[in-house]
Amino acid sequence: MSLKKLFKWNKYEFVKAVSGIFLFCLALNLFIMPNHLYNGGVLGTAQLVRTLLVNTFNIDVNFDIAGIINFIFNIPLFILAYKEVSKGFFARSLVIIILQTIFLTIIPVPEKFPQCNKNKLSHHCIRVWWRIHDKKRSLENTGIYNGG
């Protein structure tokens, strides 16, 4: 069986799939992870396991291991897809999960804003608070924001 028949993807569909998984991983690592939120499903379970491993065993790596754990958790689903669904579905899923693992591993997760401590307010925390407060005040003046 040829690869073209196996994947049933033309170049445009492949570019869409790669772009979509890249944007997903970019959004996850740049917006979701810095705010200490978790995804749903298999990836969310992998994120929880990663958090438990990092916090319990103090594992310190230079990259996020959630993608690798996600790949390991997907192995039984790959076997199920190969046996029960179709070889084409299996091949497309395998490619996308491999790309997701790579992207989640290489896209760095930035640190969240520095913590604002009640006892010592840093200059940065005051600036962030002032910007938020100033935006609320300007929205209240326009009638868009009514407090709350």
C-alpha cells in the first residue's frame, strides 16, 4: 500500500494538519500552561501526571515532558485504531501525535507574571495592577464596564 493511499492526504491537507497542531501547541504552551490550567482528555491527564512527577520527585528538565507522557498514553489508542478503525486513521493519528509531542517539547513555556506578595510589592506588580485598574476605569467611563 502506498503512503499516499495510506494517509489519504494531499499536500494542502497535510499543511493544514501540521499548522493546526502547531497552533494548538503554541496556544497551550504560551497561554494555558503559564496560567497553571490543564487541558482535557489524554493530554490533560498527561499534564497532571507531569505535575505530579515534577512536584513529587523534583524532576528538573529543560523541556516540558507532558508531550512525551501524552505520546506514551496514546500508545494503547494507536493499537486500537490500527486494529479496529483503519490503517489510514492510525497513520494520520500517529503523525499528528508525534508532531504534537515534538511541538509541546520544543515550544518553551514562559513563566507567569512574578508573584505579587502582600508584604513586598514589586514595581512590576504595581505597574500591572495600575494598568488593569486604569483599563477598568476607562471602560467604566464609556459605559462598557460596570464594575464587578
